[in-house]
Amino acid sequence: MHAMKRLPGAIASVFMIVAVTAVTWWSANEMFHEGWWGAWWHPLRYLAPTVAVLVPTLLAFRWPLVGGVVIVAVGAFSHWFFGNDVAVFGLGIATVGVAFVLDGVLARRAAATGASVGSR
């Protein structure tokens, strides 16, 4: 049962690590393909998607409940903003956020009872 309590956070962590890696690779690729010209700040706009994915991920790793709520908000916003075109991605992002929220809730319950869930 102890491993089952850690499962939502572990699965969400793997998904976010893969997402950050993919977005970072894409951003760096685009930066060197299109953003090599001009002043030093031109390439920085190509790294903005990396920051947009990395910051909620780091929040979720440190504070699963807070980071999960932020990730759910990002997923809900992307679902609303992009509509039915990429609705699956928005719902997927929100689902990962819900897993982090569940991890945070389980960690708080375990802390209240004195048990250890193993949350970050």
C-alpha cells in the first residue's frame, strides 16, 4: 500500500520530466534554426516555452499541491485557448496536475498521521 500512495506523484513526475525534455529540445532546436540572428535577446524568446513548462514542474517537485494546481490551471487555460484542436493535450496536462495534487494531499494526510509517504 505504501508504494501505491507514491504512484500518482511518480507517474506525474515522469510525464513532466519527459515534457520538459521535449520542449527544451524543441526550443533549443528552433533557437539555433531561426533565432541565431540579431541582438542577444532574440534567441531568448525561443526559450520561453521551456521556462513555461519548467517553472510549474519545479513548483510541483517542491510543493506537489501548489505545483499541481498551477499545472491544472495551465491545462485548463490551454484547453480553453486552443479549443478542440488540441483538447487532448490540455486535458492531459490537467490530468498530470491532478496527479500532483493527489500526491500533495496524500503527503499532507501522511504528515498529519505521522506516517511517511515519501513525497519530495
